[in-house]
Amino acid sequence: MQSVIRPISLSRPSRLTPAATLVAALLVALVLGAAALLAVQGVLRDRAADDAASILARTEGTVTGWLARHRALPSLYAEDPRVRATLTPDVTPAELIALGEVLKEWNDIAGTSDTYVMGPDGTTLAASNQFGEVSFVGRNFSFRPYFTEAIAGQSGRFFGLGTTSGLRGYYVSAPIRDGETILGVIAVKISPDVLEAALADAANPLFVTDDAGVVILSGLPELRLTALRPAPAEAQARVEETRRYDLGAIAPAPVATAGDWASLPTVTGPATTEGGRPRDYIRFDAPVPGESWQMHLLYDTAALRSQMRTALAAVIAALVAAGALAGLAMQRRRRLEDRLAERERARVELARKVEARTAELSASNRRLEAEVSERIAAEASLRQTQGELVQAGKLAALGQMSAALSHEFNQPLTAIRTYAENARAFYDAGRSERAEDNLRRILRLTERMAQLSKHLTRFARRSDGETGAVALDGVIAEALALLSGRITRRGAEVRVEGEGGLAVMGGAVRLQHVVMNLVGNAMEAVPEERVPQIAIRCAVEGERVTMVVEDNGEGIPEEVLPKVFDPFFTTKEVGSGLGLGLSICYNIVRDFGGEMRAEPRGAGGARFVVTLARAAEAPQVAAQ
């Protein structure tokens, strides 16, 4: 609530002696001086509180943003098949070393300290620092909370000293799953150096303490790993159990209670320059959302005290001037009153400007808080969207199949109606044999529609992940049947060549999705002015079967070939695709134990080669 500032009435007193007038003037001057000092002190106090709140809000955004940015890394790494392969019983030392090199590459790209994979007992199997001076390979970290939380199926996080390196770090982890089974844990250690550089403030030191009261993050090196207060018994037990750090080696923080300033508690803190003397600060605290941490801001009082000294000097000068003016003759009294009135107007204007500035700062603080909230919400939405993109690719393919099948349903329905009318006419004419022939045709059409509906339902249903022997000819034929509408509209020429009657290990619906995606991409790769010519060739190579899909399109540039199967990579125009189709197909083939590669075609166009394990024979009902 804003205070209403009213000018002091300077009405002329009546029947006062010169001595009484002088005393009254001195008393009024003393009261005005004290009031001015209190007002200035209150304004400075409120300004300091608002400034501190703004700094803490920005710091909260910096800290929470840094934490959230790194928490997503382990979950992304855990989805890589090479990571899961490390936790199989038949993994070789060479494969573990190769994974260590991959982890080191990820580590360098993300700018993190260490990335490592642990088995279900907490022993490190592969690490980015496997050839460094300090290697995590072979070390057991089952006592760390980030391991116990991740092995229980949760995302883990922890801040402490490394038991191997002795360096501080923020650890984040995620379980490595194979379906519902947790195979192990992948963890990432992040150095706080970059965050602490952002916290550095020469005038107002910032630092963060954990639940034990120990400074874990600070822009001032002398504050790091010092105790702001004695650790509670429960926190001390947690520190010792998780080996967060050695509490016995933690020295008290160089921050001591000093008193108060304008009803705000003050502390004596570290010097902000090398060789400087300890300084007095006002301490402001705020929690770190999502962690059991506290942010602390040491607000330097030097500027506040300097402004108060300036205000005090101004008040003393005013009192001296008022005393001198009060001793003058009565004929100068009017001039004195006018001067005091002018000063009062100036004070009111100053207070008005201060209140306006305070309101402006408060509004800026609210806008910053709203922006931070919006960004946190946007980040959460992004993480959710990323988790749904793969499923969206399958639903998009389902939409394309449904549109293509509408013609396949409408045509039989029209024929059924015609055959039904003919059957009724034949019965009326006494030609029962012709009527029964029409009914048999209706029966075949309904069986065909039921079969199409069955395929569509099976394609829409989530796959159970199982593989079995699949007739490759049938998969290709069914995929082309579902694409027949698109093929006809595009005027494409599709040839199926090579050996027939081949069976491969896979899932019919998922393999059908691969064929449909490759043929659909092939049609889209050919410019509108040319007729798409697509060839599908199947051949046996020992115990493997290869299926090659070629087109006469624009081809794939050499520099793009290594990235065509990466998620979200696309050469289409913005809005024409998510870049997930080939990535989904690649992973489907990998799930079948096969391989998929892209290469340029000698006569122009592109060639995609799918290699699968050969099966002895295809069953009547293929796997999904």
C-alpha cells in the first residue's frame, strides 16, 4: 500500500517571542531531519529488498535452467542400443572399450565431466574416462543415491565430491531398460564451474547450500565447501551414508552475524577483492525449486551506508542552516519559511519518484518471474512432445493407409449392391442358379473387405515386439495393395523382381510399414514432371535375404548419407515431414536383427538395402 505524502503546513504562528520562535524552529528542524533520515532509510531498505528479490529470481532461473538442461541427458543416452548391448552377458572387452569412446564423444559434445554405465550391482562397466588418469571402470558406486534411485526405476540426481577424483560435481542418472527389465544405470557428472561463473558477482556474492548447511555452489572460491551452520543430525547421517563429502574437513563459512540495518539482519562476509577487508552484508535467502537447497545473497551495505551518511550530512547541514536562519531578524522569517516550503516540495517529489521507481522495479520483477514460469512450462512441454514423436510417426502412416484404403472399400461396396440387386432380379425371374452365383460373388467381396479390415486393425494395433518367420512376398504384396491408391494417382511404375517364396525373421505389420515407407519416399523423391519408376528386388545371400528398393529420383547427396537415419533429419520442406520415417524403419529392421543402409544409384536416384535373417518357412499367421 502506497503512503500518501502530504506537505507540512508552515502557517505563521501568532504572539510568539523571538526566543520561542527560534526554539520552535529548531524543534521543527530536528523533527524534519529525523523524519527525513527514517524516510530515506526506509526507501533504501525497500529498494535493497526489491533488488535482492530480483537478483534471486534471476539466479533461480539460472540454477534451475542449468539443472534441467543436464537432467535430460541420461534418459536420452539410455535409449541408445549400444548402451543396452553393454549389459548383456556375452559383451566383450572390445565392445566395452568401444562404448567408452562413444561416451567420451557424448561427454565432449555436452560439455560434461564424466559419463559412465554401471551394472545392476553398481560396478562401472564403461566410462568416458576409461583411459584417463582417474578411471571409473571397475569402481562400485552402489552407495550413491543417484544409483539407488535409478536402479529402482527413477531418475536420480545428487551433488557431492567424487570419491575417485575428489572433485565436486552434480550427478544425474537414469535406468537402462530392456522392456520392463532394468539392466543397469547410466550416469552423467557435470562440473559446476560454468554455473559458478554465472553466479559470480563482485559486489553481491551468491552461493547455494545443501540440507546440511554446506556451501556447494559459490562464485567465491573461499566459500565453497564451508559450513554456514552446524549440520542437523538427520542431514549429517545422509551425508555420511552417501559419502557426499567429509563433514570433519568442512570449515565454518567466513560469514558471521553482525547485527541489523534498518530492521534487516546483517552479516560480516568475505572480502570481494583480493587482499580486501571483510565487509558487511544483508543476507537474503530463497529455496531452489525441486532441490533441498537454499540460495543465499549477500547484499553489500557499503552503498546503503554511504547514502545514509550523505543523507545525514544533508540533514545536519539543513539543521545548521535552519539554526542560522532562525537567529536572523523577524524580517527574514518569510524567506526562511519559503525556503523550507521549497525543500518540503522537493522531498515530496523525491518520495514520489522513489515510489514510482519501486513500482517499476516490482513490475519488472513480476515480468521476469512470469517469463521464468513460461520457460519452465515450455521445457516440460518439449520433453513430453519429444516422448510422443515416435508414436506420431506411426499414426501418420496409419492416416495415409486409411486414406488409400477408402477406395478399396468403396469399390466392393458398390459391387455388392449391384450383385444384390441382380440376385433379387434373378430370383424374381426364376433363375436361381444365376442368383446364387451373384450371392457367391457377394460372399467373396465381403471376405476380401473383412481381410482388408483385419490388416488395417492389425496395423493400427501396438506391436507386441515379437518376431517370427514372415513370407516376404506376402508382406510386399500387402504393402503395395495398401499403397495402390497413391501409386495409381501418381502414375508410378512399381516392379517386384528377384526370387520368390522367401521367408525372413521379423514382424509382418512392422516389416510392411518399412516397405510402405520406402516406396512412399521413392515416389516423393521423383519430381512431378517425371514418372516414378520403382524396383523392388529380393535375393538370397547365404543365410541372409536382401530386399533392395530403387527409384529414379534426385538421389541422396554424399554428405547427407551418414545422417539419413538420424531422428528428426529431413531434406523435405518445413511442414512436409517430421524426419522420423527412416529413423523408425531403421530401428524396426535393427529390432529384427537386420541391417539397413542407403546408397546412391549409379544411373541416378537412390537405393535402400534391407538385409534380414532368412527363415526356413513362413507360418500361416505372421508375427506382428
